[in-house]
Amino acid sequence: MVGERVRKVREERGLSLEEFAKKVGIPASRLEEIESGKLEPCDATLVYISKLFDVDFWWLKEGREQTVKVA
């Protein structure tokens, strides 16, 4: 679930719900709903989180493992 992955990103960086929400630019109450699975974040929010915290967008959105392209 996307909310679980968002929580994992936040917890791995040692950020509180409020700190993470402030960095992402959303209310802490909305982040709490995302993490609990009550609300699905829009792609723009996930793109922002993925860039801000250097995580793969598709892993964050769908749980896909990051693939490595071989030349």
C-alpha cells in the first residue's frame, strides 16, 4: 500500500508526521490519512516526495522494485 511506503520513507529519515508534511507541503492531517490508507495521494505529491527524498517514483506508487537497465 502506498501509505505504508510513504510512512517508511518518513520513518527512515527520522521525521515526525508534522516535519514530513511540512517538507512535502501538505497538512499533517492529510499525511496521516495517506499513511493510514484512507486517502490516495495524487501523482504530483508522489513525484515531489520521490524527488525530495530520492526514492523511486514507481516503488513509491506501486511497490515496484527498481530496475537497472543494462546497455
